[in-house]
Amino acid sequence: MPRTPENFDSLPRAEILRELAKATEAHASLLLPVDKCWQPSDLLPDMASEAWLDQLTEFRRVARHLPDDLLVTLVANMITEEALPSYHAWLCNLEDGFDKSGIGSNGIANWIRGWVAEEKRHGDVLARYLFATGRVDMRKVEQTVHHLLRNGFDPLTDNNIFQGFIYTSFQERATFISHSGVGRLAKQYGDHNLARICDHVAGDEVRHERAYERFVGFLFEIAPNECMLSLEKMLRSTIIMPSRRMTDGVDEDIFTLFSSITQRNGIYTTSDYAQIMDHLVRLWKIEKVGVTSPAAKQAQDFASGLPARYLKLAQRAEARLAKFTPRPISWLFQRVVAN
């Protein structure tokens, strides 16, 4: 990597990746052995049991009371998780020396594959839950997954490990909040099955969040200038949701509709976005990072002050974003969620 005033104290790229591989290996315990992990079949009716029909009937009964706005958020969460192949490909190709072979043995390669293996269960269990309940049009939902994978995924991280792991730190916390919010409301509406599923998914997200936060903390230690500049870039560009390019093939703006509904039901809001930003800035002690270049110091000032400014604007932004034009939603058999 060329030395510039912005990154002159950084290690050579190959050395950064070697050190990061050691750090990821040191946190391998944040991924569980396969035989210790829950699986979707643990949380769904046992179709091999003689009592399968009774189990499925009860499963569907308690799901009847979930309101349509909650179902919209649940479907979008599931679609986001089902697009995992995109995220795997993105992470494996972030930098030269990553897991391009698919069978690499260093700490980074092992982490990415282990993370993908645990995340894969999230889309599986949510999709099977929705199928079993009969509450949504699964063909339309499946078409949306199909469209999202065809449309691609660009998290605006420039194939840069610093920006990539900052992004995943943010997203893991965001998905924890969203899945927890769905589980909380499911419990209120009496669907203990969905609440249990969401608790398990959210539990995984917490472990993954902790790992990515530690990886970024390590990058701040070994290359503070570049990491600070990367944080500034991610915060300035807004950290976009991985399902931003979703469509059901009819409504090209279904992501905005889902986002507005999810904000209105309080599951994931602009305030949550601001609070995640504030959490990360505090966690990584951004104000105290020992940057040396003028550009990195400017980035540090920006990143340190942004969460407070963003939190002040969140309430106004929520009022604006929560408004949407009611329209039929294919996932709900063309039912309309009123504003």
C-alpha cells in the first residue's frame, strides 16, 4: 500500500492481514461448535412426530394474531438473512489474501466460513416459520429473495477490510435490535414460537457483533490513521442496509415501504441507527485513538461529534420517514398496511 500522509504509520497491507488473521483466530470461541448450535428444526413443529398435525395446528393458531405491519418487518428480516450468499462473496473478496479459494485455513478465512454457517440458519428458520404459519404469500416472498440476489449487494466499503469490518460491526448490532424487536412484539401478541425463534437469532447476532467490534478495535491499534479515515468515510456515506436493493418484481420501492413500517412499529428506527453509531464511537474510544496525520485528526473530530448531532436530528427524521403511501403488499396477499 502506498505511503501517504493519511496512512504513513500503517503497517504494510500483507502484515496487517497477517496480524488480523491472528486476532480473528484468538476470538474463534465466539463461533460455537456445530453440535452446540441450535438448528431450525429445534424451533419448529416436528414433522416426523406422530403428533405433527397437532403441533402444526397449534403453531398456526398462535400466529393468527400477529398484525400485518409486524409480518412486513419479519418478512424483510428473513429476506435480508436469506441473501447470505451475497455477504459471503463480499467478505471473501474484501482484500487480496482473503478466502478467495473458499477453503483457506487462516483465522480470517475460518471466521468468515464459520460466521456464514451460523448466519445461514437465520434465514432458514424464519422462512420455515413463515411457510408453516400460512400468513404470507411465500411465492412472492421467495421471488423477492430471488430478485435481491440478482440485483446484487454493494455496502460501499470499497473492498477495504477496515470499512468492511466497520460495516459488519454496525450491521450485527442493527440486526440484533431488529430481531429482538420482532420477538418482543411477537410475545406481546401471544406467539411464543416466533418470540423463541427471534431470541435464538438475536443471541447469535450478539456474539457476532462482539467479534466484529473486537476486530475493528484491533485494527485501530495497528493502523489507527487508516482505520479512523475508514470510519469517517462510512459515517459520511451512511451505512446502508444490505437489503436496500430488494424488490418483489412489482414494487420497486418496497424497501422504503418496509423501512417506514418498521420505523412506525418501533422495531428499528432512526434513533436506533444513531444509538448504534454512538455505541461504536464510545466502544472504540474514538476521542482517545492516537492518530497522527492531519486528515485522520479531522476524521477523528468528525466521528467523535457525529453521534450527538445525529441523535438530535433523529426524532425529526423519524416523523418524516414514518409517513408512507398505503398500498397493497404482495407479501400479504395484496393486503394494505394503513399509515
